[in-house]
Amino acid sequence: MNNRNWLKGLGITMIATTLFLTGCENGDAEKTDTEEQTENVEEEGKEVKIESNEGKPQHEQLIKVMMRPEADYLNDETLTVYEQDIKKYDQTNQLITNDSITLLIGDYGYYDPVWGSLDCSAVIINGTDSSIKDLSFQVSIEDSDKVIPEKVFLDSTVQELTKAQLGNFLPNTGVPIVLSFPEENATGADKNGKKINTNNLKIHIKNIQYKTVD
């Protein structure tokens, strides 16, 4: 009888212990899930919108310019343009806008009569104090009607650039890009392309949007 009670007591103790350990495991699993969710939220950061850089203070900053991650999939012409602009700006001191995105004009400029657009290269600089992703913005050419006589070029929108396109976009770093400005009322009458001296181009950036990466 005593042995039976002892075994019964042992069985109850084992069941209680099992329930306790199971509860701990579930608690640990819930804790892990919560931590992972928190990390995901932190990864998203916050969404930032900047109307324009006009009138914002600037400062001189040493910048690093990196090749974009999708370089392996670029054609040779685009890759050459990117490499030239990286060589021009990497490890140089440049005037950038405080807490915003800055565009530095590259050396490539070309009027494409087939597509009716003016294309030019540039380097996007992250002048914020955070890593960023999902970057988009609008650009316009100042006095666009003076770049090529009797031609006007419209504003251009750069659609959202993801982390896959920008890489780990750290503060005070840059990545190359080619901007394309559509011609207003393009007729296609021109048959020959035209090189553009980018020293004569002044480009304004506005409607900047991005997400910080914490």
C-alpha cells in the first residue's frame, strides 16, 4: 500500500515537472518570437520625407563611393560610366546637404534622340546619420531649355531604390546612378545623338523619401 502511494506521488511529481518544463519551453519560444518581431520592427526604422534641399545648410565631408550590388548584371557601357564616377568622387571631400540626400553630377551626359531623353550620370550621397533603404526622389534640370537650343526637358522621378540596389547604404557613402530626363514634345526628328557637357548642368532634387535602417 505504501509502495503504491509512493509510486502515485512520484507520478504526480513527474507530471507536474513535465508541465513546468513545457511551460518554460513555450515561454522561451514566445520570448524568441517576440525578440525576432522586435528585430524586424527595428530593421524597418522610420519613413522620412524631405520636400527639397533648397536653403538647407551644407558641410564639406569626406565620402566613399561604392559600386552598386547589381554590377554583375549591368552592360559594359553602364558599368564604365559608373566606374568613371566612382573614380572621380571616391575618397574626396565634397559639399553635401546636412541630414539629406545629395546628388553629385558625373561626367556622362548624352542626348538620346531615339528615346527623346537627356541622360546624365550622378552619384547619390547619403548625408544622413543612418543607413537607409527604399530611396526615391524627383530631379529637375535648372534652365533645361538652355542645355540644347529649342529643347526642354521635364522633371524625372527615380523610383524606389531598394536595399538590393543600394547595398548597405551607410552615412557619408555614395552610389552611382544614371538619370534620364524626358524631352518635352519629342518629335524624333533628330537622327544623331549629342554629347552633353555635364559641367553646364545644375540638377535640383526634391520629394525625397526613404526608410532608415536601425
